Amino acid sequence: MNQPGTDLDQRIDALYAGPPEQFVVERTALVKALRAEKRRDEANAVAKLPRPGAAPWAADRVARDDPAVLDELIRAGRALVDAQGAALHDGTGAALREASAQRRRAVQRLVDAALAVLRDAGRPTDSAREELWRLAEAVSLDESAAAQLRAGRLAKVPDAPAALELLAGFAVPELPAPDRSRPAPPGTAEPGSEMQTATAAREADAAREAERALADAREVAAEALRTAEGAEAAARAELAAATASFAEAAAAVTDAEAALSAARALAEHAGAALERSRAGHAAAADAGDEARRRATELGIEPPPRRPR
């Protein structure tokens, strides 16, 4: 016998696995079925489930069919966070560069797999590519979004700030400028000595390391900028779509009002025609009665009277 809620989980999984355009219809049917089963609380919860967009739907399919892709992405995100901590601790950026590249590869793998799902389903991919990239970046760093995706129930692209937390506290180590104003203390090596050569080599190594750390910071900042720009573009697209939907709804209301006005005018015209017909019928009946009366007076047998 199924455990309580197990059958509902399976039905919700099937709901999210189906085509997005059928989601609302299938959700409504599931809500009705649950209410018929006297499971009102569960029905109310299902009624609030959000409809998945095309990009999250494709990512959900990848997570269900090939969970190793999601596992790799989550590991890459954790490795990037760990590398950031190491870079902040010891000031070196080699591990951070490698972790950043590894995460990009994992993000690309999920994006490619989700695009393949969309293509196989005959759906457009150009508009979904950017959303999928932002989704994968966010999921790699957002445990809540990753859990939803692992369950195959991620309905929208997570907010961009979840993917930008990596930058919090990131700083590039600065090297103190050498103080040339003080005379060299006793025992300091003269120019050209081995000690001065070693000191200069260490300073050069430190400068190169600082340059690498600066390059790492720029790389991470550039990636964050790309993510932010993608979020801004997506927000603009959503606003444009909402504006278009509002315009379509307003036009539909206008058309409906015009149709209603025309229907009312037609009804009024038909009513007037009906009244005229009734009046004509009554006048004709009165004229028939008068003709019968006169025929009777003249001794002529009138024809049978028709019912009104």
C-alpha cells in the first residue's frame, strides 16, 4: 500500500513532466480529483503550484533523465566557493581560475542538454539559451534552487543575486609600496649584492601574484556582470511580454464591448420588428372581423375564422 502523499507526489511529478502549455489544464483536473477525494488541503496546495517556463521545464527534464549533469554542476559550484575562500586566505588565484573554468564547463553541459530537450520537443531554443545559462549559474550556488531542480519541479529561473553571492567579500591583495625615503639600516646589502637580488626576486614574485589575483577578480567581476546583464535583459523581455499581454487583453475587452453593443442594438431592432409584426397581425385580425361582420349583414356566409 502506498505511503500517504506518495501517490500525490507521483501525480505532481507527472504534472511537471508534461508539456508546459498543458500544465494549467492538468493542474485543474488534479485539483478537482483531489477535492472529489475529500483531500481539500492537498487540493489547495496543488492549486498554488506555479506553471513552469520553457527553460526551467527543459532543465527539470535533464535533472530527471540525467541527474549526473546536475551533480556535476553542484560540485562545481561548491568547488568555486571553496576556491574563493582559499584565494581570500592565501592571496593566490590559480585554484580560483581553475574552479571558475570548471563551473563554466558544468554550466555549459546543463545548458546544452536542456537545449537538446527543447529541440527534441520542437520548441524554440534561441530565446531559452540565455535563461538556461542564468538558471544553471544560479543553481550551482543556490541550494534551494538546486533542490527544486533535483525534484524536477523548478518553475522559474532563480533570481540573479543568488548567483552573485560569490563576489561578497572578494578583495585583491595590495602590496605596500617600498619606502625609499629612509636610509638603509646597518647590514643591509648594497646594490648588486646577492641579498638585494633575492629581495628583488621576492618582490617581483609578489607583484606577479598580485597581478594574477587582480586578473582573477576581474574575471569573476566580468562573469557577474554578464549574469547581471542577462537578468536585466530577461526582466526587460518579461516586461515587454507583460505589456503586450495587457495590450491584447485591453483589445479583447474593447472587441467584447463592441460585440455586446452590437448584440444589444440587434436585440432592440429585433424587438421593434416583433412589436410591428404583432401590431400588423392584430390589425389584420381586426380587419378580418370587420369583413365577417359586414358579410353577415349582407347575408353572405363568411369563411371560418383563423385563431389569433
